[in-house]
Amino acid sequence: MIQGSKNRRAASRGCSQCFVQTAGSRFVCMALAPLLTNERSFGSLSLERGAVPMAQAQYFLKPSATERIFNRLFGIALGFGIGLGHNYVVEVRGRKSGRIFSAPIDLLEVEKRRYLVAPRGETNWVRNARAAGRVTLRKGRRSEEFVVREVGPFERPALLKAYLDRFALTVQRYFPIPRGSPASEFAPIAERYPVFELTPIGEVSARA
């Protein structure tokens, strides 16, 4: 009872409506409540960069209305062949509907290999690509189909570093660490960002 009284007094110093009480009798600001999936999460919460615990496999940064409009317009421009060399539209068949979905992407090339990186996390195109096992890259009248291999978290840090270093102007806001950081700093957050290696369908057929 004494401990409970102390907690209530501590909570009352802030806004009276912005605290909720957890199962362990702790008072937590509702602004932080969505981050806390259980009591263990509360105990490990830290202000250190990249230290906030989360269900990494479910990490997803939802685009704003403005970003959705921009992506749609940029996708249309790419359909006419307008864009930089690394700009493409990725197309993938929906895992449930069977419809073709598309999104603009930055194609990463490292040592003559091509990769797709999802800076927003578990987007629809990521889940569909994982289920379909293949995607199509399109720009203007050109299109090419690829088989995808999801890169494991232990392989991702160097690729994430290359991706951020190369495209920081447009993707820095999706990463909690700055451009130019060593690859080792990407290891704790690597599970947030799905990465796929692309192999042209023709090469796969030739190997078979």
C-alpha cells in the first residue's frame, strides 16, 4: 500500500489523464504505452539510441498522407521513364488478392549484386515479395523479373550502411543512426529493415 501511494503521488505530478497503471502497479505515460508490450519491455526501456525494445519482425513505419501522394506521383513519373538510375517501381503480386501492387524503390547495387531494402520495415510489398518469391522492376517501357532471396539479419549491416550512405537524402529519416556510421552500429537494428537480393529470372533458369 505504501509503494502504491508513492506511485500514485508520482503520477499525479504530471497530467492526471496521461498515465495508465500496468499489471505491475507501475504508472506509465500513455505516450509511451504503445511501446511497452509487457512488463519486461518496461524494465528494459532506455533512452540510449536504438535501445527501445520492439517486436522487430513487425516493425513498420506508416507513411503520412503527404508521403503516400508523393509516392503515387513519383510512381507515375517512373512509369514514363522519369527518374534517376537507381529509381524503379517494384511490382509484386498480392499474396491474398492476386492483384499486382507497386511502389517506388531505390535499387542498391553492391559488388555487381542488386538488392531491395525496405526502410519502412514490413510494408505490403515486402510481405508480398516474401510470399511470391519474385518481383518485377519497371521503369518506363523497361521491365525485368527477379527471384528474391531474403538476406538474413547477420548479413544486413554492411548492406544497410551502403544503402544509407548512398541514399541518405531521401531515407535518413527512417534510420536512428546517421549516414557514415560504421556497419557495426546497424547490427542491433538490422531486423527492422528487410533486405532482398535479386537474381534475374533468366540467370536462375540457366543455372537449372
